[in-house]
Amino acid sequence: MNTKYVPDELKQFFVKNPKVAIAFSGGCDSSYLFYAAVNCDADVAVYFFSSQFQPEHECHDALRTALQLGRPLKVIEGDSLADKRIAANDQDRCYWCKRLVFSKIIERAKADGYDLVIDGTNASDDPDDRPGMRALPELGIRSPLREAGLLKPDIRRLSHEAGLWTWNIATYSCLATRCEPGVPITEALLKRTDNCESIIEKFGFTDFRIRTRGNGAVLEVPREQRNLLEQNKRDIEEILLGQYDSVTYAQRRPPQ
């Protein structure tokens, strides 16, 4: 096994915890954690929770990484909207959603003989921006990247050096974050967002969002893609106005 791109603090975690289950999202952080576990020769099981909140490409990304690392991906199908506390979309939505996701993964992992579930939370993640993080210690979830003090730039660098295709993948949040806070989430709202983002992505945009406000769309794009937006604005508006009553634009904050 090649541990050249695994810091000592992370190696020690897997020495002390040689059998783990990973709550896997397919993103940069959990992909690097997956890589580290495999290359530290851990007995690792990998679980992806799939619900209405995940776009189709996210599961494809997770499967691609599992194929690269030579481990099977176990997909758990779920219904996030069945929990009224999540569907209500109030300030605690993310917390209740995390509890649902991790509880399902813990249940499946224990049935498969894995008592410790870990996730890809890193040392850059701010609990004030991620209210769901408080569910992790409540459920006994460990976050080895955060415990090792690894920041997002560290993880991207190590992922690049290790040859992981996810090293520069855009930071992605679930489809529920596109819905207007306080407005109940429906499957139709989520599907509309996913479909429209999939179409707009074909213009060449990366790390953008389409947020619903009332029955209007707010298209957030990074500053460096403003020219791309101007070049395609007429076509974009024709597409979005077929689904929304109005379209406005905003600048997206640079990701970590």
C-alpha cells in the first residue's frame, strides 16, 4: 500500500481503527478519506445514501471513485421527504437530514459488522455554516480529516498528488439548499432544480447554483464566469423562463 500521500496523524487513526465504514458523498473530502483508508490497509466498507436531495451525477461520481480505488460502493436508498422535520425546511433541516442519513448508514454498517462510521468533515468546515455537524458527535461519527487538522487546501493538494480525479471537483451541496428557507420542500421543486442545473451546466459553467425564490430563479455564478454568462444569457433565460416566472443573477462566493 502507498501511504506517501497520507499524513502521519491520519495513518495513526487507521492504526488505532483498522475497521471502518465510510459515509461517502463522492466529493473531494470523502474521496480522499476513502483513498487514505484503502492505502492504510484498513478493512473499509463504503456507503452512499441516495435520496431526492442528491442529483444523479453525485452517485455516478461516487461510483467512479469506488472503481478507481477498487472497492465496492454500497448504495442505501432513502426518502428524505418522508421526514416532516426535513421537508418543513426550517432552520433545523440540515440537522434532521444528517441524523437521518447517518442513522441509516450506522444501521447498515452494524448489520455488515462495522461498528465505527467515519465521514469526510475537514478542519476548514465551520459548524456555524453547517448546522448538521452537531449530529455527528451525537451519533458517534468520527471525522479523521478534521481530527488530523487537515484543511480543504491540504486535502486538494494531497488528492492531486495521489492521482485522485476528485482533487479539483467543485464543492457541492444538496439540492435542498437551493430551496427558499421556510418554504416546504417538494419532490417537484427538487427535480426542477436538478433538471435546470443539468442543462445550464452544458454551457460550461462550474460551481454554480440555481436557487428558488418565490417562483423565480436566482442563478449564482462565480465572478470568473460572468463573461460566459453574458455570452449565453439569452439562451439561459429562454430555458429558465420555461420553468420559472423570473430570472435574476448573483455572484457565487468562491468555494474553499
